[in-house]
Amino acid sequence: MAGAVIIGAGPGIGQSVARRFAHEGLPVALVARTKRTVQGAVENVAPFGVPVVALNADSADENALRAALDFASDELGPPDVVVYNAAIIQSDAPGELSVRGHQEAWAVNVLGALTAATHTVPAMARRGRGAFIVTGGMPEPKPQYTSLSLGKAGVRTLVEILDVEYGPSGVHVASVTVDGPVAPGTDFDPDDIAEHYWLLYTQPRHQWEREILHSEQTAAARNCSSTGDSPAKPGGSWR
């Protein structure tokens, strides 16, 4: 049974998404830059008893990432869903980061997603099904997060391009835009955010969404709908 590939399977969203898919019985391939991170992800998913493949690859290294994806397909079969969750999150104002620093951030934040998509999505299109989901962010650019703002704008455009190219063939390309710092027990609890990925993966084609925004406001509205309370006054976004 082909399953899910999670690229950027670190603590937080990556591991929560892996658990969410494993909970539904999907095998998972976990890709992260360091062995320590991958091992932590494996331990996180192990209780669900699904097949797990652990892989080390830097998403900015095209050859390493393609090799990892090939190995995952050899072990689990062509994936039904690929989640690209890798990013360089750093604080940098305009002019603070060198050109090389911006290139390194762009390589992870955008080009890694492009590599993963071009390596996996065409096969999904040939099968007429599949999903490619990217973790987005920064719906409003922030000067104090210049490289991340540029990267998330780039990946939003990439999702649109891939949707136009592969959506008609049956591949759901979408993003989950996270408008704040992820932390358990907050409005940005990674387990809550992971629900959006499962929703996008299971959406019927006539209900496909290209983007789901997770913000303090949407989290409060969702919580209120489940309790029947009135929403609280919205707070800030990225802090």
C-alpha cells in the first residue's frame, strides 16, 4: 500500500502530520536532514504500527532528495501524498542577510519543494490521483522575516503553477498556510494544524481547496464552533 512522504519530518508540524496519516493506517516515509531528527520522527510514529521508512536528506541537495524519494518509492510504492514541510525559519531584516544566505534559504524554502514535486507529481498525474501539499506561511510579508517572506511567497506561486499543470490530471496541489509560531497547547498546536493536511488529502475533487489558512482567528472560530462560545477578539499573527 503506497502511503505518505513527509519531507521535513522534524518536531512540530512534520511529525504531527506523520502521526495523523499513520493513525489512518498509511505507511509513511520520513525525510529529514539529520539522523537524530529522523530517529525522533520514527519513535513518534512507531506506536501506530504502520510501515515506516526513515531517510536522511538535505532538501536543498537535489540529488540527495531525489535519491531519498526513489528509495521511499522502492520500499513503499509510489506515494499517494507528499508533504513538503522543510523551511529555513530565521529572523533577518532587509540588508542583513548576504546574497549567499538568501540563496541558501531559497534553496530549502522553494527549490526543494520544486524538486520534490517534479520528482513525484508526474507519476501521480499518470495514475490520475494523488496529493502534493506544502506548508506555507507569512500571508502578509514581514520585514523582520525577509527571507522567509520571500520564500513563502515563492512557494505560494509554485503551488499555483503545479495546480494549473497537474490539477486537471487529478492531482490535488495545495498549501496549509500557518500564520504564527507553532507550539503545543496554543492556537498553533501542530496536532490541530495536521488536521488540515488530512482534510486536503481526503477532499473530494469537487471540493478541492488550493490553500487553507491557519491563523489565530481561524483557530478561535473553530474552537468556538465546537463549544458554542463567541469568538474572542483576534490577536496578532506572526510573533
